[in-house]
Amino acid sequence: MAILILMMFALNLQAQGTGARIDAKRAQKAFADGQKALEANKTNDAIEAFTTAILYDAENAAAYMQRGRVYAKLKQPEKALADYAEAIKRNPKDGDAYFERGSLYYGMNQYAWAIEDFDRAEKNRIETPTLYNTRAAAQAKLEHFTESMEDYGKGIRLRLDNPEPYKERGMVRLSMGEYRDAVDDFTRALEFRPSWTAMLVERGFAHGQLGSFDRAIADLTNAIEREPKNERALFLRGEAYKRVNRWQDSINDLEKAIALNPKDANLYMARAGSFVPLQRYEDSLRDRSEAIRLNPTNPRAYIARGGSYHQMGKHQEGLADRTKAIELAPDLDEGWLARGGAYYLLGNYEKAVSDLSVATRLSPGNREITVILERSQLKLAESKLPPKPVEIAVVAPPPAVTPVVTAVVTPVVAPVAVPPSPVVLTPQEALVDKPDPQLPTPKPPVSKPQPVIVIPVPAAPKKLPKVVPPPASMTVDDRAAEELAALGREYVAKARFIEAIDELNKSIAKNPKTATTYNVRGYARMRLRDYQGAIDDFNKALSLNPNYPNAVRNRTAAVNALAGRVTRAN
């Protein structure tokens, strides 16, 4: 066989070197033999026959095409590409050659070259659903989503009964955040293939992104009934259960997903979020630690675990995790923001200013970082001021019952000393050393006795408004918690979110049963881009008051923001 190939190669050289006449008849016979061998799946014989055809007719574009197809089938892409190039050189208007080479480039992940060949194929009258769908897929790989959508539309119009392009277009729409249109595409795909479990899963995901958690759970439950070990379906349903406060159901699904894939750090991070509303802080910390063990280079995992430590009062460990996140990703503003915020809450304003200044440089247009930095700078300046003088306040006694007091004295006695009525001084007056104009002026001793001395008494004060005592059921801690919560709300209204969280933390420590306080703290956290912490707070608010529409809206906004961040990170 090798001798025959060498003889053929020599014959080819001789023909090329002497300008010998093409032997079309032998070339045709060799080509026909190659076709028969190919039909019989005898690939080596087919290659040998097509090579012979080329030797007898070096301009035989069809022989190059067929041999290129065989090489592609044998997964020898370099040889296949060389043959396609020779075929195109001899027949530059062969749309099939461009299409097949483009398909080969697509399989090699050379998407830009694939698109270029598909464009040439289209110009040479190749307008098939396969071309448009494959080019659409290549466009999607390069994140050319608009072009991808256009091509899928062309492919669908040429063949309306194919569910695949509906599915693929739906996936592109997910990437673009067009969740309602994605639901429509997945629904259309399921009409053609009702048993398509993957479409139920993706439609369930799209429903969840729209906030239709009941529909999401229904689709995902249907998928799990068909495939009980579908990890993605279990994960997504576990996340959907969180949104309707079914914490234990969420944990159960995520445990099953972890059993199927115990090395997926994201699953542990997800389950950690379900432990928090149940106040299972140790379990949450354990899962986040396991996520870090599985993926020790993920800075956001350290930021999350740092938050867990701070929630448990382990501030040094929390700061260490935020520091590690900064070491892993010094250009990630979230790490500097998280550690700066932690320093602020711990009262270390100098370090807070330092970290937040770095975060501002990394994200110069971020208004939220700027606000926290300004608050930290203000606190730092206040901490360096000298202590304020003590304010003196003299409390007046209750007013006299009778307007006039008459004292009867005997002759020849010393004058009665009349004590002045105490007065209340303002802080400014208390610090000024001067005679008080409200005090009576001393008089010289009386030279002769007086039978009666009348002492004027200050008029009774104006009637004060009646003070309504707090309900008997409200404890001292409840009243203190409400005052702290009110202060926290004031800080939120002024966009002073770090200080708001500080006051709301104190309020929750005194009364952890008030839904509105968790909702306000969740909003402050969301404004600081701590979306997971915000979601945890909104979930807690809804666990205390399931009919809390504002918390539902806030949670949906935080979920969407977190989903967008994850998408960008990936």
C-alpha cells in the first residue's frame, strides 16, 4: 500500500513537472471508487481513492472536498482544513465548501472564522436552517446576541417545526435578560417536545427571574419528578423555595444537589443562605467555609464568610476574611467596601476611611461608596475633637400650690432670708460667669421690725401637654428598640446607610421580632450592594410578616441585582 502511494505521488510530480495531460477518465474512476468505499464506511480506502483521483486530476475540486470530509469524520481537522482550502481555491463559488469549513471551525471553537465562512456560504446561495442556526450559535458564543437572535429567527422561519432553535433562542434571551420572551420560546419548544426536561428546567429558571416563584416551583417540580437526580433542577428549586420563605424545603433540595455534586462550591454557598433566616449561623458559617475549601481563590466567598463572622460577633475573623478577599482580588472594589464598612461599624474610622478611599478609586462613579466614605470622614473628624464641656442643668422644684405665702413675725427679728427660686440654665448660660438677671437683688438689713412680710411666688407655669404613657405591654427593650429603629430610618432617609445599619443592628438586638426593622436594614444593605445580606433581611421580614408587599418588592430587586452580578462575574 505504501509503495502504491509513493508511486502515485511520483506520478503526480511527473505530471506537474512536465505539464502532462490530465487523465480525466482515471480520475473519474478513482473518485467513484472513493465514493463506494465511503458508503461502505471504509475510510482508509476512501482516502486512498480520492488521493488517486487528485493525482490524475489536480484540479478536481470534488475529490478535495470528499477527502476533506473523510478527514473531518476521522477528527483530523488540520488535514480537512487543507483539503477544503484546495477545493475553495479551485471553485471559489462553492457555498458547500465554505459551509463545511465553517462548521469545522465551529467545532474547533474558532467562532469568528466560522462566521466568516458562513457569511460566504450565504452569499453563494446556501440559505438553510442549519446554516442560520449554526451561525447563530457562533454569534452567541461571541456574545453577539442581537446577531444571534436574527439568525435564529431566520432558521425558525425556514422550518417552523424544529424545537431546537426555539430552545437556543430562549437561552440567548436569558443571557440578554429578556425573561418573558425566553418563557415564550421554551413554551414553544415544549409544545413540539413535551417530554423535554431541560426545557422545563430553563423555563422554571426564567419564571424565577420574573418573580413568578410559584410557576418556577411547578416547572422545576415537574422536571424533578421526571429526573430525580437533576442537579440543576434541585438547585433552582431550592433557590425558588427561599423566595417564598420555605427555608427547610430549600435546605432539603440543596442537600440533594450537594449529594449529587459534593465538589460544587456554589451549592454550599446557596445552602448557607437558607440557614441564616433559621438563625442556624454555625451551619451557615460551616457551608461558607466548605465553599472556600473547594474554591479558595474566590474573593466573594471570603466576603460572604466575613459577613457571617461579623453577624456572630467574631469581628477579627470577619476582618481577616475581608483582608483575604482583598489579597486575592486587589482590584475588586467590593472587598475594600466590605472591610471599610466593617471597620466603620467597629468604630475604627481611620482604617474605614483608608479602605473606602481605595474603593472609591476603583469605582470612581459609585455614589454609595462616596456616601459611606463621607460619613467615615465625618466620624473620624468628630473623634479627634476635644471632649465637650459638661452641661449644667438645675431642675426647678414643682410650682407652689398657693400663689401667696404670708408669714407672721414678731417685732425686732432679723430679716427673713428668702431663698431664690431655682432656674434652669441653657448650656450657653451655664458656661458664662455673670449675675443671673432672674435672681432677686439682695436688700440691706431692715432697721425696724415689720409685722408682716409678703413673699411673691413665681406664677404657675403654662399647662404642659398631656404625656401619653406607652402601652403596658411594651417593655423597656421594646421602647429602646423602636427609638433605635427610628434613628436608623432617619439615617436611611439621609443616605447614611452604614450608620443606619449600626442603629438597626442595635434595635434588632433588643427586639428581633419587628419585620419593618429587617426590611429597612435590608434596604440599607441593598444600597451598599450587599445583596445577599439584603435578601437575608427581606426573607426574615417576610418570615415575621408574610403579607409584607414592600419587603416582597425589595427582595425581588435584590435578587435581580445579585443575579446580574453573578452573570457579570461569570
